[in-house]
Amino acid sequence: MITRIVKLEFQEDRTQDFLDFFDTIKHIVNEFPGCYGMKLYQDIVRPNIVMTYSHWDSEASLDKYRDSDQFGQIWPHIKPWFKEKPQAWSVASYFDGFGEKDQMH
């Protein structure tokens, strides 16, 4: 399994446009074959920065999403709203302290 983290920095006056649009499409990614779930985080100091955090069964599944018609419709819609070029990382978990804390309660 891999985790995909994508940092998106929007023009300040387009952040709410993105959040409104995200609410209409969030299940497309979340329910895409090979995706185990997604979260959206918003920076508390710079709210025009958001990050998606998703779990995928493999890099191949993530690539299928990136090559999909769904992604091909979403990305061009939000791309003009960016302030900076998005950054993305595919990572493997090295340590998960959340699981340990859940087991303690």
C-alpha cells in the first residue's frame, strides 16, 4: 500500500471555489478502484493551502486514476485556480503511532 500526499496552493480568492467544487467530486477519488480512502486537510495559518492524503493499493492503481476520464475532467477545472505548482509525494509508512494509540484505549 502507498500513501499519496498532494499539496495544492490556491489563489486566495479561489480557495472557496475549490472547496465548493471538492464537495461535488470528493467521492470520485474516494471510491475509485484501488483507493482505500482520502482526506482533505486545510492549513490553519494559510487556508489557501490544502493537502489531499489518500491510500492506494499500488502505484498502478494511482496511475489508473491519473489516466482516468474523471481525473481528466477534475484537474483542468481546478488548475487555473493554483497560485503555485502542486507538489506530490508517494510514500510508504515507516511508523504509525495512530494505530498504537487506538489499541491503548
